[in-house]
Amino acid sequence: MDDYPMYGLLVGFSLWGTLWRLLFPLGFRHTMTCRVDTRGGTSTTPYTKEEEEKMAAILQERKEKKEAKRKALKEEQAAKLKKIEEEIAKEKERLKKEKEEKLKEVDEEKEGPPLQRKSGQNSGSSGDEMEKKISEWVANLSLSEEEEVAMYIPKDDQEAAMKAWDAEKDPLRR
């Protein structure tokens, strides 16, 4: 054991804990209670009745404050939850209205212009509207330059030019 001087301390400390638990199985706190039983059967307390009442009142106040804080927090959370639920309801309503509007627009597009009456009367306004829509569609169609050129050259000439181009072996002439 002389070679290891710290070994004695290690053993001593480990045994001290065991000895301590053997002497005080309930802990050290129970040996130093404030209540003392005397031989006459009477007991003494370190606090008077007034002091105990004051401490009880203070503890009661603390408990009430904690309960008040908890109640306020719950009310605040309930208010936030209600507000969020209202916002969700408004958003659902707004989305529903948008969906209905889109469906109305799609239905109107599917219906198209009103049909001519069976009596044989042609409404001039519907024909004008159709011509206006057709002219807008044509104006919106835009072809690239290659597509425009391809429209003017017949298919036979295009195919002949492609064959000649593929047959050309010199890459500089291609």
C-alpha cells in the first residue's frame, strides 16, 4: 500500500459512505428535527402559533398567486386558440368563395355564347363577339421564324433539302 498513497483515501471515502448510511438510515435531516419530546410528555416547537399562522398565510398567498397565474395563462391560451380558429374559418370561407368563383367562370366558358333562338332570329351581337374572339386568338398565336418559313416552303421541297443536306459529306458545306 505504500506504493499507492491515494489508495488509502479511496478506500476510506468509500467506507465512510457506508458507515454514514449505517448510522443515519433515514438521512441526517431526521436527526435534527425542530420538535423535541420531553420526559414529561410535552413537546416544544420552535415557532409560536402566530408565526405558524403567518407562515400558513404566506404559503396560502403564494399558492393563490400561482393559481391566478395558471388561470391567466390558460385564458390567454384559450383566447389565442379562439383567434386562430376564427382566422382558419375566415380562410376556409375565402377559399370556398374563390373556388365557387372559379367554378362559375369555368361554367360560363363551357356554355359559350348563347345559342340562336329557334324562331330563326340571329343575334348580330353574338356573331360579332365570336369574330372578336377569333381575331384575338389569331393575334395571340405567334409562330417562330422557322415555323413561318416552314409554312411558305412546300413539304416536298423541305424533304428534298434535308436529304441533300444529310448526303453532303463535307462538314464545311453543311
